[in-house]
Amino acid sequence: MKTGRLIELLARGAGPRRQDHTRRLALTLACGLGLALALITVGPGVREDFMEARMPVMWKTLFSAAAAAAMLPLAARLMRPGRPLAWRIGAGLAFVGIAALATVIALIGEAPEQRMQAWLGGGFPWCVVLVPLLAAPTAALLVWLARSCAPTRLTLTGAAIGALSGGVGAMAYSMYCPIDSIAFVTTWYVISIALCAAFGALAGARLLRW
């Protein structure tokens, strides 16, 4: 047997079994979301009109959950060495494309004089600051989990972990976010998650080294 083939077979057997990995990943994400929600509660708090605005809050939460779900297969696969990515990168890119299309459609539906208000939310988009902060607990837990799985593509793994954590952080942020415009959410939530991915890519090569 060639040495390269032997290394590949050993890599495929490294790390926890699939069922154990899936269970640990689910528990890690649940803990990360719980910590993010706790930070929202003790920090800026849930929006005051939460009960009246529960439907907009729900759709923002579902949008954020969809972002996390789009990145979950890629992050889970990258954590374990020697696994082909197949369609998993495409899932994340497809989500970004759909969000961009939704932004354009939403802005077209607004009156011209209202488009900037709908897109920017009337001020600084604080989600680009708060979502990465809320994503930090999930990212830390996922890095700890990934290190036990011996990933090999560290920068890409870090980016996937960052994006997945950003989706979880955005779910918590939606409980506070006072802006319900579709164009705002589909633009700035995605940018916030992309920032999380960028931070993860930068940190991945150092923190995931084993």
C-alpha cells in the first residue's frame, strides 16, 4: 500500500464516530444559542414591543436559522479530515444569492423615497457589531469541538465555523433587533454573518492547529 493511501485511510478514521460527532455538534450549537440568548437578556434586552412584533421577530429568527442551516453541513464536514465537500459550499453560496435576490425584490417594492430607509434602517446597522459578539460563545465551543476532530483545512474550517456561529448569533440578535424591513435583514444580517466568517478564517489557522 502506498504511503499516501495509508495516510488517507488513517485520516478518514480519525476523530469521533459520526453519530457521536452529530450529537456533540447539536449539543454545542444548543449551548451556543443559549449563551447568546443570555447575553441578549442581560445586555440590550429583548425589544419592548416583542409581543406585538412577534411575527417580524419570528421571520428574522427563521432567516437567521436558515443561514446557520446552510452553513452547518459544510462546517460539520470540514471538522473531520479527509472528507469531500461535494455540494456543501454551494449551499452557503445559494443562500447568499437568494438573500441578495430578496433584497432587490424588497427594494423594488418600496417607494423610491423610502428605499434607503428600508435598506439602512434609518441609522447605523448595529447588527454588524452585535451579531459577531453574540456569535463568539458558539464559535469558541465549535473551535473546541473541531480541535478534537483533527481538521486539516484550517482556514476554510474557521470560516465555516464563523459563518455557522454568525447564524446562531443572528438568531439571538433578532430578539432585540428593532428593524423589521426585509431589505435590511437580507442585507445586513448576511453581512454580519460574512464578517463572522472572515474573523473565523483569520483565527482558524491559529486556533484549530493540532
